[in-house]
Amino acid sequence: MIENADVEYATLRYEVGSDGILLLTLSRPEKLNAFTVEMCDELVHAYTRASKDDSVRAIVVTGEGRAFCAGMDLSVGGNVFGLNESLSPTMEDMRERAADPAILNGVRDTGGRVTLAMYDCLKPIIGAVNGAAVGIGSTMLLPMDFRFASEKARFGFVFSKLGITPEACSTWFLPRIVGIEQALEWTYRAEIFDAQEALAKGLIRAIYPPEHLIDEAREFARSLVKDRSPISIALIRQMMNRNGAQAHPIEAHQVESLAMFYTSRADGKEGVQAFLDKRAPRFSGKASAMPPFFPWFRD
Amino acid sequence: MIENADVEYATLRYEVGSDGILLLTLSRPEKLNAFTVEMCDELVHAYTRASKDDSVRAIVVTGEGRAFCAGMDLSVGGNVFGLNESLSPTMEDMRERAADPAILNGVRDTGGRVTLAMYDCLKPIIGAVNGAAVGIGSTMLLPMDFRFASEKARFGFVFSKLGITPEACSTWFLPRIVGIEQALEWTYRAEIFDAQEALAKGLIRAIYPPEHLIDEAREFARSLVKDRSPISIALIRQMMNRNGAQAHPIEAHQVESLAMFYTSRADGKEGVQAFLDKRAPRFSGKASAMPPFFPWFRD
Amino acid sequence: MIENADVEYATLRYEVGSDGILLLTLSRPEKLNAFTVEMCDELVHAYTRASKDDSVRAIVVTGEGRAFCAGMDLSVGGNVFGLNESLSPTMEDMRERAADPAILNGVRDTGGRVTLAMYDCLKPIIGAVNGAAVGIGSTMLLPMDFRFASEKARFGFVFSKLGITPEACSTWFLPRIVGIEQALEWTYRAEIFDAQEALAKGLIRAIYPPEHLIDEAREFARSLVKDRSPISIALIRQMMNRNGAQAHPIEAHQVESLAMFYTSRADGKEGVQAFLDKRAPRFSGKASAMPPFFPWFRD
């Protein structure tokens, strides 16, 4: 149960515009927006909230100040990743006891908890990478639908240099976005690279001057959702991400059949009529009230 | 059981050339080849027939007149998608009762029935997109092996504008062809785009002047299958599409081992001998008589 | 059990440099390094050995003389692929009896046995394709992390011309590297193509003059692993290849959580400290002693 009325975040700003665009800003500028366990919890909350908030049609994510996110805050002392080093977790623990507080708080990767919430989100997510995006700053970009960057953006999957490994489900997302070869090079090499390289290799979609970045990302976000059914958009996001990773197209057929069935007798009626009338549709569906077959998956 | 002797299609033309190329033409030119339930049934029949017809080595698909396929025919009245709105189908229905006539005819996506037949086909399929390909006109291109377009071609995954969702297993095929980001943009945005954009983003392979499109597609088709074993071609198509989507390469190893085993003692004998003799091979294998391990899958 | 002290290969050279780079050379130059059952066994041995050999940080693979590997040696007589034609194997045999000597030696694809050993390897593998790479010469490149080629390199997935089918798990690897469309074209068409086409379509990473190929590949290999944790590198290779092919990112989350957990209290301590001290790290982890959750998979 998420109650939003009085939500104040310590590490984020959550601002919904009258155009339906949520501007979600990582906001620890004095720390280059370095990631903490608190920021993890707040990001999970914010994405889950935006998913259910009908005033939000799409999400633009950026960082306050000169960085996007400089990575895990390594200045916190103890196990800097928040892990309980007294445990000896196994794959069985991960599969069977993921919600057990000892595993949830002492073992599970905080970056992965954020990216799984992004994966489940019903709204398009657009990154506006304003500066350095290192470690979790880079891996949290991967579940986004689109990534734009300022000329000042920097990226780095620096884990192997720190003696650790990629996280935030990046070993699932990154090879799907840029291919296995580029995913391996960036994570083996663990160096910082610039926006031009990110663009050339397909990690980002476009580069803008810093002063135009947010406006461009926001305008792009608006253009995707204006006069579109929020139910269609939510189903597209979930169907493309989930069905595209299945072993056989029959899995898509089953879900698509139900999606067409239920939308064709709801927003689809208005959409077809508006098309025949040559006018803009007025959809009444809301992502907070998805069709009865949703969610079709049991994660 | 498919009987072809006297087949006449109402919405298609099925013409096999002496070069082994089937030219399959969507043929409702007065309706811009708009898709109907009848066209669905006929396309499933035609692809299944071509799969078993040894006179067909490869398939070129095009549209009659100025369009390729303008999408679902929205002028038919009632539920334009042919769905039985009195039902309340569930995922269990889709998984357990897909062949039940109530589900088959009243719930299952017609586009998906066509693309699954294309997926199962034993012959290469080459699209020759001569004009507008919208909605199912675009999604039915995705299971094809290669897509060529005329300068006049237009594409559009317009579902969210109509308040519905992508279908025809496109949420499985599209992200595999153009990547998740482009798949999301086209389906969120739901606008018409031209052949240049389709080429730039990898949806199509090449653009030709309208008067050369069919000849180029046909010549390409011929070049793929001439002096090649029809059994090899059929196995390649099924192995690449199916094995490439599995979670582990051992799945490919199991199938490839049997494919090599059975072909090496059949067409493989002739192929190796012809190679050593420096002459063209004379293969006797036929796709109508696949090796005993085929199909290795139980869809 | 692999004993290496006195290993001498008949078809390979295995040379570990003081820089930690293993140069693995296919060495039957009088036969254009054509592949045999003996070479299969020796390659499986060499990759398994390198995987456990802490003096090896990365592997560069090339061919002796003017070819890389001209394909299966078709001059050996009998079933040239080493298959026992008196058997009638089934998918059940492949799934249940893969280690049974009759299946292992008489049915299983030799190329696949090599590429599965490469897939399991804990060290980055870099191809330096010095000349013709045909049939298994091309398919054995696919599980490599990076492929470089000389201007003289030639490639060819020539199976359908010989009446046989692609092997070496190439129906799993190839569509993942170059996309389903290009994978189908090369394997249907079965022609030889040059390094420029391989580069344009993403099969290889770069082309070098023949005299610089090995040095460039070796320098690239060094740049990936210098001052990086061998445990991080090994986990990255296994996690990217395996997790990226799963149906859901939760599979990555489970593995990444354990990988971060165990590395953060081992090489991760030194890595973070070195970062804070602004010095190069001195990692003590070894790929021969992987963390307790490894292997997390049961192949």
C-alpha cells in the first residue's frame, strides 16, 4: 500500500507537470547524487507510485547539479554496499527467501531492487543524463525506454576495477541493448567513456547541449503519449519487455490475444470511432485500472 | 489435411514460378488489401501449403495495387477484430483451450494465427512491400526472413492511437529485429513512417524503385536457394528462429547434432562428393520428407 | 581431471606469455588447419585448461600459416564428421544420454563440444582471424568475446551448399551477434565473404594488416584485464552470456546479488580501498578459486 499524500523524499524530487510528465530528479548534489540504501528505497517507492498515478503519463529522470549519479557512495563506512557480511547466502536463498528481511536487506543488490521496479512500471521512462553516470549511475539507465544525454555526460561500468561485478540487472539489460560484445568490453574494461561513444554504440539515443537536455527529453516524452490510450501504453511497455524475452512467439500470442480482446471493447471502441470520424480520440482508460487479465505474469 | 488441387483464394493470389518462387499476393486492391478474418484463414492455409509444397523453394509476398495492406478492415461492423465480446477469457483459457472453437474464433488474435503459421514455414519468406503497410500490414512483415520495400512503402504500428495493442506476435518479433528501444518508440508513437526510416532502423533490408521491387525480391530469393539442399534450408530456418531464442546453447547443440547426423548421411553425401568433384550438387532431399527427428519441438 | 604438466597437443600450440595472454594456435598448416576429431578433443582440453590456469588472464586464438581453419577435413574417408551412421538417435537420446559414449562419440556434433567448452571458459577469448575461416572455422569464432581479422580473412557458413546444417551451437550464437536476418542470409546463401562484409555486418570488430593482427589482438586482450580482478572478469563473462539469455531480469538479480555479496568482501575490499587511495589495486582473487555460489547453474 503506497500513500503519497505527504510523501517527501530525502534524496529525490518528484514533480508532475500539467503535461503529465513526471520529472524525477536525483537530488544529493553535494554528493554528486551518489547512490545510497535510502535512495534505493525512495526510487523503488517513486517508480511504484508513478506507475499507479494517473496524473503521470511518462517519466523523465535526471540529476541535480553537475552529475547524474556518481555511483554508490563509497564514503559511508562498513560494507559500502549495505550488505550483511555475517551471512553465507546461496542461490536457494535468493530463489526461495528473497522477501525474507535478512536476505532483502542484507544480501539483495540495491540496484537490482530499483531496476526491477522500473521494469514493472506502467509508464515510459526517459533518461536525461546531465553529467557523470558511473557504476549504478550507468546501470540504472538500462531499464529506461530511452536515454538522452548532455554533451557533458560520462558513463562507466567500473565494477571490475573495484573488484566487484555489474549489478542492477545490468547483466540482463546491457547485452540486450548494445549486444554481448559491447557489454563485455565495457564491463571488462571498466573505464569512463563519453557521450559520443555511448551514442555510437547504441547506449543513448541522442546528445543535446546541456541547456536543452531536459526540454528535449520532456518534449519527446510528451510526443509519445499525447492522444494515446494510457492502457495501450502500459500494455505495450510490459508486453515488449516481457514477451520479447520469451523462448517462443506463442507466449506473445496468448498475451496479445487477451490485450486485443479487452482493449478492443474498451478504449478500442473510441479509438476506431475517432479514426473513422477523423478526429482525435478521447480515451477514458486509466493505467490504475488495467484489464482483468493484467498482470498475466506471476513474478 | 490440406488439399490444394482446386484451391481458389478469395483474398490472395498463389502463383508458383518455374524457378521455385511462390509469389503470394494480397489481393483486395479495392480495399487497399485490408485484412479480414477470411484473409487470415487463407494466409494460414497458403503458408502451410507452401511449407509442404516441394515445387516452392522460397516465397515472395507483396500486395496488389497501390497498397501492401492497409491494416484491419475497420468497415466490417460489430467487433471489427472478429472477437466475441460476450466472453471473459483468461490466460488459462489461452494456455489450455487455444484450439477450442470458442477461443480460436472468438478470442485468438487473427494476426497471430498468421504469423505463427509463417514461423512454422519451411521455406524462406521475403517481403516486397509495395505501398502502405499499416497495423497488421506492418506486423505481418516481422516473421519474414527479409523485407524489401518500394520507395512508396509506408509503415505504421498504429495500435495505441486506436486504443488497442500490437498483435501478430509483434511484441516477440519486433524487439528482436530492431531492438527494444525502437520497438517501443514505434509502438508508443503509433505514427506512419517511410521506407527511409524503416531502412535506417533495420526494419527493412533495401529500398527499390517500384518498378524493380518484385524482380529484385525474386532474384534475391532465387539466389538463396539455388543449388542448396531444401532440407538444409528448412532446418536452418527452424533452427535459427527457435534455437536462437533459447536460454542456453546446449539446446542448439542437441538439435544441431541430430540435424548434422541425419543430413550427413543423406544430402550431405552428395554435397561433400560434389565439393570434392568441384561440381554443382544434385540434392534429392525434399522439405515434404524431413528427417525423423523433425519436428523436434512440441509447440 | 586435467593434468597439464606434460601436455603436448598434436593440432594446437598453447603458449602463455609473461603478460598473462595465452596464444592458442590452430596448427595443421599443411592442411589449412582443417578441423578433425582430434582437434576437437584438444580444443576442449585447451579451453578447459586455460579456464583453470591462473597464469592465463585472456586468450588470443589464431591459425598457423595462411588459413585460420579451412573447415572440417573432408579428406578423412568414411563419415567425414566422425558420426556412427549405424545409430538412429532421437531428441531423447540427446537430452538423457549426452554423456553415453555411443552418443558422445558417434552422434554429438564435435564443433558444439568445442563451443560449449568456450562458453564455459572463465577467461576472455579474442579471435585473431588470419585467413580463411570456413564452416567450423567460422562457427568456432562465435562464442569468442571479440573477433579481429586480417585483411586476408575470409568467412563462410557453407553448410547448406554441402547438404548439411550449421553446427557448433551457431544457431544459438549467430543470430544473437548479427541478428536473425543476417544469420539467415549467410547460412542460406552459404557463400564465402570477406573481412569488409564481416565488419559491416558486425561479425568482427576491426580489420588489421596481417603483420599487425596478433599484436593488436594481444594488446587489446591485455588492456581488458590489466589491474582488473580475475574473479570479476570470470563472473562478468559467465553472467553476461548466461543472464542475458534468460526470460526475466530477476534471474540476473539473484546471481548478481550473490556476486556482489561475495566479491564485496573479497577483492572488493581492496578495490574500494585502492580507489579511495587513488592507487592501482592489488587483487588476490584467482579464477581457480571462485566464490562459493559458483557455478550457480547446473548445465
